[in-house]
Amino acid sequence: MILIPIAEGKNKFTQYVHLAEEGETIKICRHGKPVAVISSIEEFENVHKDSGFLNNLKEDRKIIEKCADSGWKDSYFDEAFIKLRSE
């Protein structure tokens, strides 16, 4: 993985696209913090292929938070989770 500032990414964009095509991942940073990524189309598609799984995890997290916010005791958690998950 390569970390680069935005200005360098702008100046050498074609070079970094070629590196991405070869399998390298490039993180573009602003003020030292990553804000974007250049990667191959294969890597992009692999990440998004699992988006259904990630969406399910997000929904499960909402259900868990709803159960926790309701004040239910742990002994009832599994039953409540199953009920809410099926809705």
C-alpha cells in the first residue's frame, strides 16, 4: 500500500493508475489522513460484491442497538433479536 498526498496524486495520476492495475492500492491523503483510494477494478468489485453481507451487518447492528436501548435483560436478548431480525 502506498500513501501519497493529494498534490502528488494529481501530478502523477496516470502512474498511480498503472500501479493500481498491477494490484497496488494507493491511499490519497489530505493533511496526513487518508481520504480516498485508487485500486484496481477487480479489488473494487470484490469489495462491493460483499456489500449485501455488509448491509446485513448494519441492519443487525441497528437491531442490537434497539434491543439494548429497550432495557431488555440479557436473558431475553436472543429471543428479541430473532423476533426483530425476522421483521
